[in-house]
Amino acid sequence: MAAQVLIVEDEPPIQELISVNLRQAGHVVQCALAAEEAHSLLGRWLPDLILLDWMLPGMSGVEFTRLLRSEPRTRDIPVILLSARDAERDKIAGLEAGADDYITKPFSARELIARISVILRRRVPQLSAEVVGVGSLVVDPAAKTVTVAGVPVMLGSTEFRLLHFLVTHAERVYSRSQLIDHVWGADFVGDNRTVDVHISRLRSALTPGGMDGIIRTVRGSGYSLSVRP
Ligand code: CA
């Protein structure tokens, strides 16, 4: 699956090597040389995953991981720490700071790509082409089709992405701004009301199949897809 990846690495040759390999694997890559630079980049762009060097000038990779985890906008972005330190206590410190994985330098490109795929499958399921569903609702991202009890549901492309995101993150509440980040990304033009409009269109499309009730409004918080009574 192709993802948007931020590489934070202060050594240009290593940064270049990683980005070339990731681009060859189909990912879209942006790079930063320090945590501070990465932090300002994240103000305008949210990647699907961050590859983060431990030893950086200024804020360290571990400190930056803690910062990412403390901010609502970046809390859920998977982080893989890269480090020449292979002591067990360093790995534990990295994982305790909130990193999803820890890779010891030097590593092969193949290992890095494989580890990225594992994390993306687990943490960013909306990038996967796997068929997903809840109850009689089935979403096929490869074919871009939705059915309820086998009957096709016609959706616009935004409603399709919104539904796919919600189905892959069922039973969790997302604010309108979180939905904008995950479903629209940096291309978003509009305001929170735009989200309400697309939710309303999605519910209307699901109404004939009797599935509109799964898209819940959570007062004061946002929306969730839930099949719980
Ligand atoms: Ca470094």
C-alpha cells in the first residue's frame, strides 16, 4: 500500500538512501533534517507514518515522539524510530515514548519496507485495498464499490473515502477536524460544516439499505461508526 511518509534524519546520505527506497516502493516522501523542522512541516501536512532518527541535533527522536503523542493532531501517526543504539533499554525507552517500532542501524532497505508495511496494515487500515465491512455492509476499496446485503450503494468519491475510513475505525469517535485530516488531507477546502454535509449525504445513501443508523453523531465530539445497540 502506498503511504505518505515523513523521514526525519539529519544525515543527508542516509536520508537520501531511505527516501529513494521508499519512493521505489511507491510511497510519497517528504524529509526533514531535524525534529523542529519536522514539527513545522506537520502543521501543514499529515503523513501516514513517520520514520524518525533517534540522534538528531536539537530535540532527540525520543523527545519528539513524546511531543507527537501529546498533541491531538499527531497523536495517532505511527512512528518508527531509527537508531544505531541497539541496547535493549534504548528500545524500551523508544517504545515507551510511544514509538510503534524500533529499527537498529544499519538496516536493509528490504527490512525497512517490510516493517513499514506491517505498521501500516495495523495502524492505517484505510490505506489497505482489503475488503472490509460491518454487518451486511461491504466496502471494496480496490473496486470502489459499496453494497448492503449485496445491493450496490452509489456514493461520491468523498463519501466513499469517509465511509471506508469510518468502517476501518469503527466504534471510535472522530472530531470533524480529525476527519478532515484523515479523509481530505491537505487538499481540504471548506470548514467543519463541509464534513456535516458529506456525513448527511452518506447517511442518505445508506438509508434504503437501513444502514444509516450506523453513522452516529456524538454530541460535542464528532462522529463515529457504530453497530452497537
Ligand atoms: Ca542522526
